[in-house]
Amino acid sequence: MKIFAFSDWRIQSLEILKKSIADESPDLLLYAGDDLNRFIGNNYNFFNECKVPYFYVNGNDEKLIEKNGKYYLITRNKDYYREGFVPDSISGSILEKFFLDANRKRNDSNWLEKPIQMLFNSSSEHISIHKNGKDYYFYKKGESVITYGIEKRINPLIGQTCFKKDGESISIYGCECSSGLGSDVYNAPNAYADIYLTHIPPLGKLDLSARFGVGHIGSKILLESIKKHQPKLIICGHSHMWGGLVTTIGDTVILNVSSQDNRNYRGQGNYAIIDTDNWTYQMKTIRNAPSVVMRKIRGCKTIDKKLKKLHKLLEHIESNWGKKDGYNLFRNRYYAFRIPIKELQVIKNRIPESRFYIEVLLAVESWESCIKEHRESLRSYIKEHQADFKEYKEYLKSHPAYKSWSEEKLERQARWFYAKKLYLEILKRDKVPRYIQFLDYEFKKTDLKKLKKQIGKVRRIQNDWQEYKSEPITIEQAFGILSRIEELGIDVSTFRKRVRSMESERIDDPLISRGITINTEEQYFVDVETGLARGDTPGELWLIGIGNGTDNKIEQFRFPSEKDDFIRYIKDRDIKSLVSWTRYDSKVLRPILEGEGVELEYYDACARSANCLTWHTYRLHELYNFMFPEKAVDDLIPGRIAGIYADHLIVHKKSSSCPHCSKEEIIKKIMERNRVDIQQMIEICTYLEE
């Protein structure tokens, strides 16, 4: 018998899932919960459409109601119903079916049996109905949606059942879990079954999480049942970062078949294929899905910023058009749109040097989209001038929040407020030519009339972009929205090439535009291992790996016990610069080395690779596997899991031991990942250099 098992299919495409099920042609589907609303509606059942027998359990995001042995699901936020359920037009009579008195329905013993009900506790709350393609979406407004909502009848597997096919029989036990963050199994198995189907994993197995503090979030009572009854398989999900991984408890195999919901660049999904003839399994990932999540591709944020700036510009033009001196009003209010450097050179002669420095500094820090030559000229000018930060702070002493600011924030806020004041003073003098620098273009006053007419078009494109960028869409859909953005004068050519590269199986020479500006023979490559970062603050350092591009000999230093050995390594070799894959490593190492009087330059190999190679992902291991498929490494411990383990076992003394985790084995795996990171960095840079 062939089983298709999956879980937590939260944002991945249902169409791709349906195709994968058809291609695998299983005898049985098993789903381990979460987002059941995507699969089951009042008149829609995804599993029935697959035409394969199935069982499912609820996840911790689903609140079940049990009434007379029947189960009902409370849907939160939204639900959808297929064409045919709602008539062609949304009329008042249709809405009356939803706007029923809550108290009357609670007193109706049969209200749960009705095909659809909307509960509400205030006459001010209502349903917003939208049509998207062939589906109608019903949105419940108000906080009470957590308590009330659309109720639907479902049939989860709760307890033990037997499935038979062609004379073969297997037993399956379905575990119901509670809803919410501290969820657990309600009905722990009290007997043997071939398969335990559960959303929550057993305690200590594929369940280490860091969402609300590092710790194991599995079920203790489920763990005890597994140890006692030793089923053949556990199919679970819940802890998404462990999706696609396998472990064991004695002879019992635990498969975490959840899919990541952090939206990688393809919206990939995990599943397992199980053969019950010999109880073997294959963990699979839908890797070649014809979809793209644009938010995860380099350059998306740049397009986002340009669209937002253009929208803000047009909104202001629209609101001030026709007013006396409306153009100057625009320039005075939106000081953040920078003036060209040639005008800064003119202004230079009209204000004190220190004030001009502030204005130039502000321009460099915020002018993300100015052309490269302008940016470099501004940076060069800054180096020639010194700023007196005392006058910044004096300016801000009258601010109401002044006393609550740290020294760092005081300096940052002072710079911003003072520069704003000076910039407005410059504009009021009316000595600057009447055009502004926006994106990579100069819009003269006459061009504003053309721009004003595009406000509606820009709004529609921006709304569609916000919707499309975070969800898996086809490559054709991505090209469609990018073409519309290009019509606004925004350059998306490089981003388009990165999206197109998803159609390629591997990197070839036409995608490499120039050589990388890193001499691998002279450089030393470094990679650090830390606990999890907290926002912009790096995690706690515990391991440094470093190696030279010529001999590939990699040294590793434990921190802080081998800190002196690492400093001596740097000084003895007279190392002047370090190459890492991202700026994170330099952020960790810079304060340590500068504290020992060692000042180095740091090179970002990822950014430099992106400048010479057009590809859709620059994650180190994924890029390496595309460039060198014959050397692909797929069994390394994932980076985020390595960080969680570091916090759990290594960097904090209070949590240096765990009954569920082998500290020595985990350290060995992370150190191996550290070595591979440096080796792959060197190989990629060497290849791009040649």
C-alpha cells in the first residue's frame, strides 16, 4: 500500500499539491493538520477532488466543537465557497442568511446542522463579501471572530480506525490536539496502531522551537504512548522548521512532514511517500514547482520602495494641484526626495561647512535609488568634512522625548531633525533649480502634469504588487506585474532576469556578466556560528571558522575559550581583510577584533556574487548546488536549527544539557556545516573569479 502524507500546507499551492498527488498515485492520503479551511468548505472538499481515500486530524490553529459525537470547525478570519453556492448577485436576502440573531441561534438545538451559520455579537459587525476568480470570500470583521465565526461540519480522524485495500489492512490512530500556542494531544493513544497521525510531535523529537523562547514544544503524553506501544510510524507536523526531517524512538520512525510557512522563493512543500509492504519511506520536496514568491528574490525590496515613493509623490501632487505655489509646497513637505549633487555643490557656498556636511550625510543615508556616480561623489565629499555633533544635540534639547533617548538614539535623532530643518531652509531660499531627483530620473515641472494623471494606475499596480509579491504565483504572472511596473518608468530588468533564471536547471556562463572582485588566493574566508539573532543584534558567538583560498586548510576556534588563539592567528599571518558570505559575520567579529586593536576590511561575498551573477537565489548552499550539482550537499544541519541548538545547548550555561538532545553530536554537525560553508564560499568565488 502506498501512502501520501503531508502537513501544515499553509501557503503552498493546492493545484501543485493536487498534481503531485496525481503523479504519485497513492492508495491513501494522510494530513496532519493546520489550515483545514483551505481544504474543506461547506460545499467544497479538496480531498474528495483528489479521488483518493483520506484521513486528517486538526492542528493547533483549528478550534473544534464536539456536539453529540459530531465535530464542527470554527473558521477564523475568512472562508470561501465555490461558484454555485452563492447566486449570481449578492442580494439582501442572501445576507439575511448570515445576519441571524446570535441568542436565537444559541437556543436552537439544531443550529449546528445548518449548512452555514454566521454568529455575531454586535449589530455593528458585518460580513464583507468579495469575489476572486470563481470563489467568493467571506470576511468576518471584529475581534469576536476568535469566539464566533462560520461553523462547518468536518470528519477528522479521532481515535483508531482500520484501512483496507486489496486485502491489505493497516491501523491508524488519529490524535486530536488543543488549539492555541500551548497545544497538546487530547486523546493519547492507549493501544498499538501501525501509524499514529498527530499534528503535535512527541516531546524532544523534531520539536525544538524558538518562536516564544527556545524549548521543546512536543507532547509528553504522546511520547509515553510511543515508548509503551511502539507503533511503526509517527506522522506529524507543527514545528515547521523540522519539516522534511526524520528521527526515531526505538524502532518507531517519526516523520515531520510539515512545510515551511516563511515563503521561500518557490513556496515549496514537503511530503512523505510510505510503502507499507516493507514499511519504507521517502521524504520529498516539491522543488520544481512552476511558481515563484517574489518577496524572497533579491531586488524585491528595491521595487517596493520605488513604488511607494512614486505613490507618495503622486498623492501629494494630486492633493496640492491648483494651489498657489503648489509645486513649492510639494518640495518643502517632501524633503526626503533628494536634489542632485551638482545642486549640492551650489548650496555648498551658501551655508556653513558643518551644515552642508549634515545635508550631504542625510542624502547618502536615505538616497537608496540615486545613481552610483552621485552616491560615490557624495561619500567622497563627506570624508573631506567633519561634523560638530554638539550643535545637533543642542538643537534637540527642547524635544519632549529628549530625556528618554540613549546616547546612540540621541545622535541619530539629532542628525535627522537638524538636517530636516536645514534642508527646508535651503528650499525656502528658492535658490535651487525647480526639478527634483526621484528614482533614477529627473522630473521637470512640466512632467508633473503627466504624472498626475497616473495616480489611479499607480494605486492599482501597487495594490496588485503587494498581493502578488508574497504569495506563490506562476512565472508568467510575475512577468505580467513586472511589465506593468515598467510602464511607470521603473527599471525591473535585473529582477526580471532573476525570475527568468528559475526556469534554468543550473547556472551557465551567459548568466555571469563579469568576474568577481575578490582575489581568492590572497583572501581569508571566515564563517561564524552563533545563537539566534534578535532583530539587528547578532546571536552569541561560539565558533569561528577561517581558511585561506589557496590551501583550503580550515581552522576552527571555539569562543570564548580559544579567542586568544584566533587573535594570534590573525596577527601572525598579517591578515588585512576577511571575506564572509554576508555582513552578519563582520557584525559579529568587528567589535571583538577592534577591542584587541585589530582593524580589518570586510568583504561581502554574497553581494559581490550578485553583482556579477544573475540568479534567483543567493543563499550559499542553494547557489552552490545550482553551480556544482555533481557536488551537491543536502544533509547539512540547517542554519536556523543550528542557531536554535546553540541557544539551547551551547552558549547559555543554564541550558547546557537536555535529556532529549545529544550535545556532542550536535556540536559535531554544526562544526561540519561551518567547514562546508567556507569550502563552498571559496569554490564559488574561485569559479566567478575565473
